[in-house]
Amino acid sequence: MNDNSNISRKGVSKRKHRGLLITSGIIAMLVVAGCTDSAGGEQKQASPGPNATGGPAQQEKGADDPAAKKAEDVLKQGIEAVKGADSLEFAMVLKQEMVTDGETTSMSMSNDGSVIVDPLTIKQSTVNEYMGEKSMVDSYLTANGYYMYDPSTKAWSRVLATEVPKVKASLSDFQIAPVKELEKILPYTAVFSSGSESGSQVIEYNGTGSDKAADALVRDLLRSTMGIDDLEASVRDSIQVSSLDYKLIFEEKTGRLKQLVATSQLTIEYDPGNPSTLKQSLTIDYSKWNEAAPIIVPEEAKNAPEVMPLDQELMDALGEEGMEDLENMEP
């Protein structure tokens, strides 16, 4: 995890943009993470507001609206289609841009992975770019270990066995249990439109962020992409959603989820009275439900040197000077 934490460490030393920084750091922890729902954490959900706004097809939809019912039907069918799946593959692209005091910080991440549900086994390839600097890592998670390969050094490493549970606790449902994310959207289908597109079933929300549905949906996204549950309550409470486009595409014949696309804009105050503007886009393509190939960890990974994860708590404890010293020690 050493080399893959370079991006987040440099983010610490240069700026206080915790949002981008948390995302970049957690990528080194296997997935875009920060949510603990899959580990049994409770999720608070607001009720959809009556003043949801969006495209012409979904303005002021109520519970009796035929299109709203169709969106709910499509989503329920999608949930049933993937519930109990024993494997899947995904390809994800996350982009974030944050502006504070006129200065822009940006990061992007692409992540291709394969998941075996039971016992949980994951193989991933991740490319992470922060302010023009790029890093790559291949990783494997099994019941007993977490292993990483750095293509730049052609070296394997493995996380201390005592730290593996932390990795598992940080996993995102968007990747290992998409059905749970679909279930979280169910309370808000009244503000989604529905239709067909290139032979696929589509449900979509387009809104200004002024309704409770948008706020709840964006916050759920941020739990995975920014780990907002780990932020101070005052920072979480400062989040104001400006816009949200949320689109789910399902296979026509099987009802299985094919793609999730979520684009949002919001403000967040890490310093009281000084809002930062965050633009975020997340695209995840799903495939090979129940057809993913077996995952085999290379033998050289199993005997690799053990390393300690560099997580957000440790970065905070070291501070900016400590992080710079650590960075300068690296080859």
C-alpha cells in the first residue's frame, strides 16, 4: 500500500481537501470505500420530499403516478434478478473536482474487478490519478489476506493479517453487493422516470438537489466515494446538494443491472463559512453475473513482505510535516 498511498499523502501536504484525499487513500485499501453497510452498519434514510424537481418526465411526481410505479417495478425486478448472485464483474470510473478559494483539485480513478461472493474473494486493477500524477496497483482480497502488486516496481506486498478485517470492513456495496445499493434507492422511486434505451430498461432521476431524495441519494454515494461518515458532524451537516443526475440501466430480458451513472454537484465546508464546491461523476458497468472466472492468488503474493496500511487516521496523526518526511523517505 506504500506506493499507492503517494497520491493521498501529497494531497495531505498540499491541501486540506479531505474529500478527494479520503477517496484517493481508500483506493489503496482495495476499493472506493468508506461505507460499512455491508458489515452491518445502520443506514438512515430520509423520506422522499414532495417537491422533487427534475426533467419534464418527472416533475412533481406523486405516489400514484403511473411512470413512478413503472420505475419502482423496474427497480424491484432488477433487485430480484441479481439477488443471490454468486459472482460478478465490474468496471468503474470515478472523477472528482473540488474548488476551494478559487483553486481546483482533481482526481480520477478507474477500477476493473471480479468478485466471488462466498467466500468473499476479489481481484482488482486500479489506476489512480491525482493532480496529474498517476499510480497503479493490482490487488487480491481473500478470506485470509490482502495482496498488492505494484507494476512500477514489479513488487508484491501483503497487508498484515491483523489489518485484513479493516480492509473487509471498508468494502463498498457498489462493488461487492450492488443489490444492497438498489434496495437503498427503492424509497425514492417516486422521483425517478422510466423508459427504454437501446433495448434496455432505464430509470433516471434529474434534479436540482432541493428535495430530500437527492440529498439522501448523494449522501449514500459520498459514503462510498468520500467516507463522509468518518468526517466531523459539522462537515457532514454542511453538505448542500446543487444537482444530481442518477441513471440505472437494466438488461431487458434478464432485468440484471448493466450500468449505474451518477453525476452530482454540491458544496461542503471543511472550514466553517468557507464552502468548497465538489463535482463528482461515478460510472459502474456490471457484467458476468454468476459467470465470473475463479480467482487465484499468485504464489509469489502469498510470501510477499508484510506492510501496514496507511489509513486516514495515521495520516492525521502524522500531520503535514510527518507526511512530507515519510514521503521523502520513499525511494
